[in-house]
Amino acid sequence: MILDSILLMSKKWYHIVIVSVFLAACEENAVQNSDNDQDEGNSYELPAGFPDDFPIQFDHLTGNTLGGWGGGEGEVTRVPVVFVHGNGGSNADSWLTVGQTFLDSGYVPSEIWSLSYLDFQGGYSSNSNMDNISEIENFVSDILDYTGKNKVDIISHSLGVTVVRAWMKEYNRYESVSHFIGIGGANHGVCYCDNDTTTPLCQEIGSPDSEFLTWLNEEDETPFEGTTSYMTIFDGTGSDVFYLDGCTMSDGTVLDLRLSPKLEGAFNFQLEGANHNDLKDSPDAIEEMLHFMEQ
């Protein structure tokens, strides 16, 4: 009887121990799964603005405050990503689709940033590449200081492509950029100037032979390739209305600009049939961006 009682009690304690170990393991797995979900970005939303302790951004021509978003939750373990928008009414919020997909793919809010760098004084055509490079310089410098990193990845669209390329060249910032992605950029001219030789933007990108594009593309279109990796995303079929076969340049010549966004020496990814905005927002484009920056 005594022996039977001891054996029964031992079995009960054995079951209690087994159940306790099982519950502890379940709890640990739940915590790990929660951490993994957070690492994959499933619980994060895009920042609505900049952190309170991030420097205020200004337009150097007007002195006006510039908007944007970035920073916030999460430890910065990746290279921070800077999204640079285009012309024609675009601002930092044009990257909301891409930014949220980056969060869902594992980035955290502290690792993604976007600036509304155009103050829209005087209309779209009066905007200028060279008039906006100091805003990019200040923004990137502040991000590097704030995150403690020494490089950023830059994803740019439309006008932002040539703005960023001009910034890297003018400030010799190649060592600060790990990956550069240019989407639908006017690297060799754009289709909307039509003999316009007066507005600042058409003076810069209205012809592949302009002083600005000649300077930007001379010698090497993808400098410091061992330091900076280059990628472009383009349509090439005429679905992107800014790059057609038969565009009248600012100097009156008519050219085929379907391949204008490509850069010699870059990984040029063709997304046939995509319009100007889908080149950055489509799932295929975003997947290629993420894959490229993993390399």
C-alpha cells in the first residue's frame, strides 16, 4: 500500500513537471513568435512625421519648414533608407505604399525616411535639380547623425533621380550611399519640354545635351561602383509618358527617350508596360528594390 501510494504520487509529480515544462515552452515560443512578428514589421505603422528631437528641415531658398516622415520605433540595425520623391505635386507621402511594404518586409520605422523637399514656389517647371541638392545634403547628414550610421540607401523617383545623382556628384557623397535606386529618372532627357529653353527644369533636363546632363553623365554614369551599387527601374515601351519614342527636346530635336532612365553600369530592371507611378508602387518593383538592397 505504501509503495503503491509513493508510486502514485511520483506519477502525479512527473505529470505536473511535464505539463509545467510544456507550458513554459509554449510561453517561450509565443514570445519568440511575437518578436519575429515585430521583426517582420507586422506590428508597425509608418511614422506620421519626424521625431521631436530630429532637426527641423528647411528650404534654403525660402526658409520655409519642410515636411516628411521617418524615425520612431525600433532599433536601427539595417542601413537607413531615404525615399526621394519627384516633381509635379509629389511629396514624401508619395512613398506611403512603398514605405509600408518595407515595414511589412522587416524594416522598422527608425530605418525609413522621406522628405518633402520641394517648396513649390513658381510652379513645376521652375523647380530645379541644383536648387534642391542642399536639402538632400542636410537631410541625409541629419539622418546619419541621428541614427549613428555612416551610410544610407537611397530610392528616388522621377525628378528625385537626377536630384540625388547631382547631390552625390556635387558633394562627393558616394561613400555615404550604399545602394542607389533611380526609378523613371530623366537621366538622358525627358518628354515635356517641347522647345522650352527658359524654365529652369527644362534648361537642365530638356535635352540629353544640356549643360546639366552633360556634366552629370560625363566620364562615368555610375561612379564609385565599388562603393555605391546602382539600380534603375524603367518601362522602355512608352507606357511611361515621360519617356516616349518621338519627344521634342528643348532645343527642338526629336528623340527616342524610351531608354532615358537607364544608366550605364547599373542593374537596369525593365518593368514593361508600367506607367510612371507604377514603376515605384507595383509589387514587382518593390520586390526588386528589396532584393537589390540585400546584396
